[in-house]
Amino acid sequence: MSDKKFGLAGVMGWPVAHSRSPALHGYWLKKYDLLGAYVQLPVVPGQLGVALPGLAALGFRGCNVTIPHKVEAMKLVQALDPVARRMGALNTIVVQPDGSLKGFNNDGFGYIQSLLDAQPDWRADAGPITVLGAGGAARAVVLSLAERGAREIRLLNRSQDKAQALADEFGGPVQVLPWAARHEALESAALLVNTTSQGMHGNPALDLDLARLPVQALVSDVIYVPLETPLLAAARLRGNPTVNGLGMLLNQARPAFNAWFGVMPEITPELRRAIEATL
Ligand code: NAP
């Protein structure tokens, strides 16, 4: 067995024990019969500047970067993909042939792909889009929707200043509305996205009245624990098509796996079941 062929990657964060990435990449390594490992890299806050430069020397092809290091890592890589630069955070690092580090952010790709997996003819310009939340997930969602040609993105967040900051930064189709207007902001929407943490396991449900939402509107929640949030359950019961957050999680991993191991992996029903079993 040649050391050269053995591929090493991992997820750097704190804590990382809960991450599904080792199960996901481990599944693909096995499925595609590749020699390699994807490991947890628990790096405490303040140690990223020591850990990241060691990647190449340790023989890593790269890593995922997660909370709390996604923004700080931007300053520690030698090159940045334009999407990661615009996003203001990275989630993937690829060790370059010369040992330098290049940062990417595949969350937006993962999000759009999850919609396309559910509705292959989905289009960002099909009608107004209402996005709730203005945190890290919202950045990826809003930026990727704008890049896919969304013409009207209504952005609402409990703390309106954060939504405004995001709109000021991204401009274009993003318009901010007050949180109190969220029920009315569903009028004529083609897509509703929840990027808040409301509805996640352990949190209360999102306080939202769907009455004004057109019944054909796609309802998407980036949360994946539980797979069906109270929002998605309510949407399904009134006849709206729904997309949960698992597709975003699975799809963001595909380009990273490809960059490290040279195979663009597929998301199969069996993979979904395997990851769902860990949730
Ligand atoms: P974050 O940066 O902390 O943002 C949290 C958002 O939730 C903010 O907009 C916040 O509003 C809002 N929020 C919190 N409590 C609220 C409340 N009581 N009422 C209304 N809004 C409230 O978190 P994040 O990283 O964006 O993650 C958000 C969710 O997305 C999490 O559930 C996470 O698991 C999920 N996520 C999924 C994926 C995926 O691959 N599927 C990827 C990333 C994240 P304020 O600004 O007012 O605090």
C-alpha cells in the first residue's frame, strides 16, 4: 500500500463530536473504494492559527471548518475562492499542490442543490422569496439565491439591524422588512425559507402564520434536527411542497469530497437513510 494514495481529511471545529461529516465522508470513502480517512479534528478556540498551518505537513488533503472557526479561518488561508470571499466565511479548505491552503464555502451550493433535488425545474426567479433569519445560514442562502437570479428577496429577522447589514452588503434584490410583518410577507411568495434556529430540536417552533402563503409555494427549512420541523409539518398539511435541511448538509459535502478524493459523490436514498439514522 503506497502512502501517496492514502487520502486524509477531517472536520476542524469545537466541539466536533456531534458532526455528521465523518459518517458522511466515511460512507463515500467506502462506497467508492478509496483508501483514506476522514477524522474529527477538535481544535479549541484560539488554536486555529497553530492547527491550520500543520495540515499539509500532516499529509491532509484538506478539511472542513465549522463553528467557531469559519470566519477566523479566512485570514489563515493563502487563497480564497470568490464565493467564500463574498460569503465572509469558509467551510472547506483544500491543500494545494505547493502545500498552501485555499478556502471555499459550499453551503450556498448545497442549499441550491437541495432545492433542485426536490424540484428539478425550480428557478430562483419564479417569484418573490421570503427568507427568515440573518445569521450564518442566511448568508449562504441569500447570497446563493441572489446569484441564481432571484429578483425579490424579502428578508426578515428578529434583530432587524442584522438583516439590514446583510442587505447593505449584498444589495441587489434583498429588501428588509420588520419581523412583525413576517405573516404578511408570505403574500405571493414562490419560496419561503427558514434559516432561524426556531423549530430546531430543543427550541420552540417558529411563530409564523402560513395563511397568506400560496399553496404551491416551496417551503424550505435549513434545520435537519428534526427532519420535519413544525413549520414543514404545517406547510405539508396545507399542501405546500417542502424541503428539509438534510439536502443542504449532504450536498455541501460533495464538492469538498471531490476536491480531496477526486470523485464527485452521489446522494443516494441509502446514504440519506444512513445519515438520518445518526440524527
Ligand atoms: P446563527 O448565525 O446563530 O443565526 C440564528 C438565527 O436565528 C438569527 O437570525 C436569529 O435572530 C434567529 N433566532 C434565534 N432565536 C430566535 C427567536 N427566538 N425568534 C426569532 N428568531 C430567532 O445560526 P446559523 O448558523 O445561521 O444556524 C441557524 C440554523 O440553521 C440552525 O438550526 C442550524 O442547525 C441550521 N443550519 C443548517 C445547515 C445545513 O447544512 N442544513 C447549515 C447551517 C446551519 P437574531 O439575529 O435576532 O438573533
